[in-house]
Amino acid sequence: MWDPAVYHRFGAERSRPFAELTARIGADRPRAVADLGCGSGELTLGLAQRWPRARLTGIDSSPEMIEKAVAQGGPAAFRVGDVAGWHPEPDVDVVVTNAVLQWVPDHHELLTRWAAELPAGAWIALQVPGNFDAPSHRLLRQMAERYDVGHVTREAPVDDAAGYARLFLAAGAAVDAWETTYLHLLPDTGPEHPVLRWIEGTALRPVKAALDDDAWQAFRADLGRELAAAYPAAHGHVAFPFRRVFAVART
């Protein structure tokens, strides 16, 4: 279950890649815009300011996220749905998927299908985290093995920028692909390590679901100690490098 409050602990840091991704979309007057994996909808609603005449739809698999999105009101339709089963309607000119496809098995085939189903001149914009080899995720996988839940973690479910560029070129699309490593300076306000608090909103969710309450609390404590050693605090902050992969394609 997704918890909007936990996910938004670092809202400013999580929203920055969305803004940089959508800034590279060249659509002037799209008829319809789909935000796949819209979460609680704040970023989706921001797209209405750029494209006020577009029909705006946000889709997410989490009922908790969609409930929060709907409660905000605004000029967008939000609904629970499976990104893997989504097909564009004929007037969809822009598809945005931000920090979502890492959760979707076989998403490379999905992107190829979207490129074929969208109208000519449509845009697909994706961003995925590329930090699965970072100390945070290596330690998470190692700790999960110790607790016999290693099967719920993932080694590297995403490609690099060159891989997504090849995919879209093979689909006959023009593509702009790049990578950015952000240095997030997370306040060390305690008692929990800030990197633990960060990944608790995303990568730790499957582990929490696989453990009972006592084992989960022990897991968090053990992982927190490992993260504190890997990401030491200095001057009241923890430096947390975070690599992200972007691609914007035009069909």
C-alpha cells in the first residue's frame, strides 16, 4: 500500500525531475495528456497550467494516491488503473510517466507498443530512477537476503539513457535521452537516518509488505545503522547522490 504522507516527505526533491522532464516536451496544444503513475496528483495538475485546453487524465494503481488526487479537485480526471494495461485514446498527444516504469515488468515492450499506438507527432516522456547500484540499494538487497525476503527486491529493472534511446529509435521515433545525478542534501534531524526515511517511501515498500511488524522494525533498525555508515552526516546534512534516467520521444 502506498502512503502519500510517507512518499511526500521529500516532495521538493521528488518533484524536480518531473519539472525537468516535462520541460523537454515540445507539444504546443495537445488535445489530451495522460500522466501514468500520477501519484497524488499535484504534479499532474501543474500540467494544466501549461496546457489549459488539454483533456488531462491521471492514472495510478494506488487507491490511496488516487483518493488524495481526487480530493484536490482541479481540471483533471483521476482514476485507479494499471499502467501495463493502458492504451491511448485516439486524441492522446502527450504521455508522461515519471518514476513509475521501474515497477512495471517488461516496460520496454510497453513503451514500444505506446509508440505504435499513439498518433503521429505525439510525445512520450519518461523518467526512472537509475540508482539501483547505489549503496542505499545494495545495502537494502543485502539486508533483505539476511531476513529471507531477498526475492522481493530488484537488481536493475531499468535501462540507461542509451538503452531507451535505442528503443525509441527502433520504434521510428525521434528521441532525446539523458541522465542526471542529483545531490540531495537531506537534513539530519534524527532520530532516523534521512536516507532510510527516503527509501521507506519507495524501495522499502515490498520489504515491509513481506515482513511481520516485529521483523519490519528490526529490519529498519539494522538497515538504518548500515545507511548511517554509508552516508555519514556532516554539518547537519546527509549527501545523497541520486541518478535518474530521462527520455523524451516523438512518434
